Amino acid sequence: MVLTAEDNHGYPAVLKNAMDHTFVEWGRKPVAFVCWGDVGGARAIEQLRQVAVEFEMAPLRHAVHILPDILRPARAADEPFDTGVFAPLEPGLAMLADDLDRWTGALADAGNN
């Protein structure tokens, strides 16, 4: 799973660098995305899916997009460890986790070939 912010309508350079340096380890695995930004990181995820295909990964359809209406209250919260502001994201995160688990099992043999 990749968690990242959207940076200038894309994903951060440090993430690209990290992925490039661990290219072999990423191959033939499913990948899911959690992203935040002005449009919930949709533009970064769109680019990352293309990169994932070149890495011979299986990008999952579902992603979790954290929009500003969630980020603003989280940043303004008096208690920094109160995760209640993220409750609206839980159904999407549960679906994403289920998909990731299912595809991890399905692709387990692909990594050995």
C-alpha cells in the first residue's frame, strides 16, 4: 500500500526515487493507494497507477482519497491522536483492505515465477 500526498498535481519526487531504488521488490504484487490533497490525491494516484504497471504490479481499482474537508478538521483538532475525523473514510478503507488481501493471495504464485 502506498500512502502519499499529492504534490504539484503529481506524487512527490522522494516517492519516485524510493520506488526506483526498490524496483525489483515491487514486481508482481498488488498495490493500493491512500492519498491526500486538493482533489484527494486523485492526480497523484492516476500517475502512480501508470508507474505500477511498468513495475509489473497490479494496481487496485479502489483507493482512499482524503479530501480537504477531512484534512482541515484533522489539522485543527485539539487532540492530535483523535482519529474520529477520519471515520467517514472507514468504509472505503475497509473495501481497499479487503481487495488488497484478496489480490495478495491471488498473486502470491506470480511472484515466484
